Amino acid sequence: MLKMGGDFLQLILDTIDENLIVKFKGELDHHSSEASREKIDEWYYDKLKKNIVFDLRELNFMDSSGIGLLMARYKMCSENGGKVLIVNDNQNIQRILRMSGILKIIDVYSSIDDALQNSIGE
Amino acid sequence: MGERNYMKLEFSSKSTNESFARVAVAAFASQLDPTIEEISDIKTAVSEAVTNAVIHGYENGEGIVTIEAIIEGNEIQIIIKDSGRGIHDLKTAMEPFYTSKPELERSGMGFTVMETFMDGLEVTSEVGKGTVVKMNKKFESFSTGE
């Protein structure tokens, strides 16, 4: 497991089978997304993972930079035959996800277990 | 309450200041007794405008971003200015999903977010001079005591 981050955002990375689990705590904006996306991709490729589960439940802020990060990872996973799944129950985060249109291509689950069950198959 | 109030902030165009800017404006707006949702709207809209100034206005170089906020009655007006490159085709720049910097993983949603989360948005820009974003929002729950 990897924990990193400054005052604004903590990034916690873990792996379960062919899934990379990315947990964010704090604020995901342009500044904090720059540093985290490199680390996410490094783990994804180095550890030969297929899917990414983003746990957004402990984010207290996200703007369109977060949407950009999710969309680019969606593209990356699709090219690799995998998918992106989101775990979220936070209403403010849900609003920006909804307005961005990203929910048309990425499904949201209420727990990591729930997401992992849906990451297998197809 | 309900009186006119004004503030002005000036800070370096650095991505670390995106968080500072939205928190400062949210703190100023808190005197309008906003709901959690309204405060989240303000923070997000300010974050988008400041991020635009940092990435597009000054292209991550040096510069000053100015924010002015005016409270009048139950309404806040927020003006975010940069003296950077400016936008040559504002209409295209404001289209949802349009980004001039796809390599930076920008979603192209900045102006759409500002439009959706605020009640009004007005953008003026001049190439070589900079960009001014004016946004306003009414706080429905706030009573001016009249």
C-alpha cells in the first residue's frame, strides 16, 4: 500500500487481484491531481493491473480537474481491456460527477466490495 | 445584515493558491448563511476560474490573479481577473468539453461548471491583456431582515 500527499490531498493506493484501488482523502483539484495521476499510472502499469476502482467517499472537494483525471484513466483502462469504477456516497461529489456526464460511461457503487464484484466478467 | 460588503484578494498565479482562493471566497460568502450545497457551488466555481487563470491565462508562468467579491442583499458577485494571454475565441472556449490543452487532461468543463453552479456568468477577454470572469449567486435561504 502507498500513502502520499500534502495538506490538501492524501492518495492511498492498493491492489486486489487485477484491480488497482485508488482512495482519495481531501481535495482533488488541478494542483493535487497533477501529482497523483503520475503515481496512479505508475502503479497501474508496473503492477500490470486491468481495472481501477476510485474511492471518492472521503473527498470533500472535487472540481473539473478531478473529472479530467477520471476521464483520462477511463481511456487508459479501456485501451487495456479494463474498466474504471467509482465508489461514492458523497452528494457534493455526486453532483459534479452527474453534471459532467461521466456517469454515462462509469458506474458508481456504494462500497469497494460492490465495485469489485462488478469489475469481474464481461 | 443585508448591508453591502466588499473584499479584494491578490495572489501569485500558482496552483497551490487554487485551494486558498476558493476557501477565502467561501469564508467571505459564509456571512450570507449559505447551505452546504451553496458553499460547495461557490468553491467549485471559484476553483474553476482560478485554475483557468493559472493554466491558460499565465500558462503556469508568473502573474497575479485578482479576486473581488461584493455582497449585496442576499447576493454575491465574484470577479476573477488575470492579466495573462487572453482567449482569442471565447465562444469555442466556453463550449462544454472544449479544451485547448487536452495533453494536460483538462476536461473542458470549467465554464460549464461555473454556469451550472452559479446564477450568472459573464466572461470578457482580450488577447494579450487578460480575462475577466464575473459570476453571481443568490442565496435563497438568506433573509435580509426586511
